[in-house]
Amino acid sequence: MYRVLLVDDEILVREAISENIHWGELGYELAGSCQNGKEAIEFLEKEPVDVVLTDICMPYVDGMGLSEFIFKNLPETNIIIFSGFDDFEYAQKAIKYNVREYLLKPVTASELSGILTNLKEKVDKRKETERKLDRLNEAYNKNKILIKSKVVADFIMGSKTEEESRRDLQEANIILDTSKYCVAVVEIDLYSELYDADKTIKQQSTLMAFAVYNISDEIVWQHQAGIVCQGNLNRVFILFMKNQVKEFELEIKSICLEIKDHVRQYMKIGITTGIGRCVKNQREIYKSYEDAEVSLRYRYLFGESSIIDMKEISDNLSQEISIDDKIDSLIMSIKLNDKQQMDEIFQHIQNTIIGTLADKSRSSLCLQQIVMAVTETLRASDLEGSFYYTRKNQLLTDIADSQTLYEAISLLKQYCRQIADELDIRKNTGGKKYAFLALDYIEKNYADSEINLNSICSYLSISPSRFSTIFKIATGETFMEVLIHTRMQKAKELLENTDLKNYEIAEKIGFSDPHYFSISFKKMTGKTPTEYAREKR
């Protein structure tokens, strides 16, 4: 049974939920109820629970304050919020504090029961995974294969003399006698230099690397293609061996791809594999290993979950990155707001950087050059005080912190597309015209319940994103905000000057649901339509 704490300042809500949810049938027990976040925190400090059901608006400590406390102090506790506020800011905070569900009142017993059932399934699955990992950890601690792994790893890395390695291999009953060798190094992306993994994640690295080792070992054994061992820094080493050298290199890549797919399927994580060049005798195996290690450094260029072959890298190695002409073309595409050309140029720039096999530092410098050229265009357009101009320093930081070249270019591409729209809007004299046409359209069609952003954009022959930007700049509000305000104003006029029923007024101003009209009207005016009519008529 999972323990639940109910938190709401309204006693009727607490009683209704307590009495109408069949806790035992759902696999839960109600551990207690509190009337505010302060009481709940005091309760949780003494009696931790599995699930907290909480309202947002409460005295002393509200639901978000309670969620923050749980997030920081009881991370295993699941939070479900139910609130009468459909507010984006609350939703953002809920995501920040890892809230499982954000429900709008009123919440039915059936709806809440369904949420609790789904949550139990997820928690059960997570706990089962944890139990499996515990069993795997126990097997790992007992497994004597570590000794064999160390012998093979030392041999691959060339850590010992040839005589010492030969003796260790013989004692471990490991026979290496083929005509061709190749070393691959497998690294979990999450534990690579691209990520600043926190302490908890790092503590799991040994266990996760062992799981990758097991998958790799099983697949390599099935193909009778070599030996797998646990390497340094929680990596996995694969020593591929073949007497039949025909298509040996293609088989290596195929096996590495199979390992990557299985790790993704069963562990839900990405791995990158570096492959060294093939060698023909045991004394040169360490060279293949060194090649594999070097190839892993190119993960930034090729992205996560890549298979990087040192032979292909050395065949295409170049020194210079030449994109000056593409920067000029990029600036022109921004000025013309030509998104297609912009995407093509960025693809060319990405391919050029990858083709030169530049490291992260040189790649970042290249992208910084583009940022400077773009912001110079903003300055030349008298936009030095704009949001986009002042954001350049943060963008440079984000690019430097990117885990991959693809991620860095995606950030830069988004920035350039936004600037292109901004320049287009500022120079486009028809921008305000679109806004005025839209206002006229609302005035004439507010009674149509089907009117929405897509219908107005279809009418104006303009994309929703561009129209939304233009309309917001011109009116200070979104299209839907103006539409709702217009409908409410028309509703007020009808309530003041006619004897129409509420459902008739709702229909005349574009609401197909009279109940939703009443809710919207009260939210806008603070009064129900009936109350407003009684005052004004």
C-alpha cells in the first residue's frame, strides 16, 4: 500500500475526497489530512508518505511552497496538485518541482482515481526497476569476471610489458591467436565529458557501465567476434578478432550498432562507440585502442549515440574552417527573412565544421564569429537596445555549454530566425495593416463559434507565428485575448439592453456552451451574467 497525505484548506473538499476515493482498492491508504502547507510539512517531517494531494491556495504555506519543500527534501514523494487556477506560471513551477499531475477543480472521484491508478503503475514499475538494479549490483559485486576484465583491459591499453601480459593472459586462460585485431571503446554519453553529471548520477555509473558490458558481451559472444571487458573510467572495451579478414570492418560496425540499439532499448540511455584502426599483430593492439580513445573526442561533432571510426576520421582530416562566404550569405538570408535559405546555409556550415574535424573549441569560435556578424547587423539596423542584441552574451555562453555541435547550431539557427522575423516586422509597413484587418475581422465575426487563430490566418494568408508576433506588437494582446474581450463587451451590451436569456446571449456572441460563457463572463467581470443583468437593466 502506498501512503497518501491530503492537503486542502477547505474541510468539505478534504471530506469529499477522503470519503469518495476507494483507497484500498486502488492500492493506497490515506495516512492523514492537513489544512495547509505548514501542517503538511510538520506531518511529513515525522511521517513521510508516497503521495501528496494538495491544493495551491492555502494560508501560511501554499501548495507551491509545499511542493518546493518536498522537491528539495523528499524527492521520492510524488506530488499531485488540484487547483482552481489555470495559470501558466503555476504550471511552470509545477514542472520545476517535478509535480506528477496538475488538475483543475472541480476534480471528480473518477478522475482522481484514474490519476492515482496510473501513478501507482508508474511507481510500481520504477520500484521493480530499482529491485532489478539492486540484484544486478549484487551480481556485479560477486562476479569474478572482474579479474578477467582487468587482464584484458591491461593488455588492450598496453599497461604492462609483453611478457607480463602474456603470463596474465595464460593464467586467465585467454587465447588470442587471429590474423586481425581491432579495439572499440564504448562510453555512456551521460558520463562523458559533455555532461556535468551530479553526484547521484555518478554513483550509478559503475553499475550502468556493468549493464552495458553485459549487453556487449552477450552480443559479441553470439557473433563469436572477440572479447569484451570493463575498461577504465567506467567504459567498456571490445577487442574484435577475426581470422577471416574479408568484410571485417563492416562486421565490427554492424555489431557496434546492434549493441547501441540494445542499450537504447533496454536501458533507455545512449552510448558512443569509438573504433580504432585494425592491426595485424598483438603488439600493436594498444595502437588500435589509442585510436579508439581519440575518436571519442569527436563526439561533439558527430553527436551523441554515434559510432565513430578513426579510419574514416583520418581519411577526411582537414585543418581549416572556411565559412566566410557562407556568413555573408546567411546575413543576406536574415535580411530577406528567407528561412529555407537560412536552413540550407546552416546545414552547409555544420557539414563544413564536421568535415574539418574541428574540436569543440575551434567549432565554438567559428559559431561565435557568426553571432558577432549577426549582432553587427542588428547594430546597423539601430537595434542595439533590442532584446536580441542584449541576448548575444547569453547565446555565446549557451553555445559554449552545448553538448554537441548540432545543439549549438540549433540554438544559433533559432536566434537567427527570430532576428529575421524582428527585422521583417520592423521594416514591413504592412505589419499594422494585418493587425487592423484582424480587428475588423473580429468585430464582424465574433458571433462565429468556430473563429480561431487558424481561421484568421487563413483569411489573411499569413502564417500563425508571424501573425501572432505582428498582432501582439500592434495591440499588446494576443488574438484570443482580443476576441474574448470583444465577446464579453458584446455580452454586456446585450445584458444591459435586452431581455435575452443567458443561453441566447451566449449563442449570439460565439459561445456554443452557455456554461462556459458564464464561467468566462464571471472571470472577466467578477459577476455572473444574471448578477450583471440584475444590476444594469
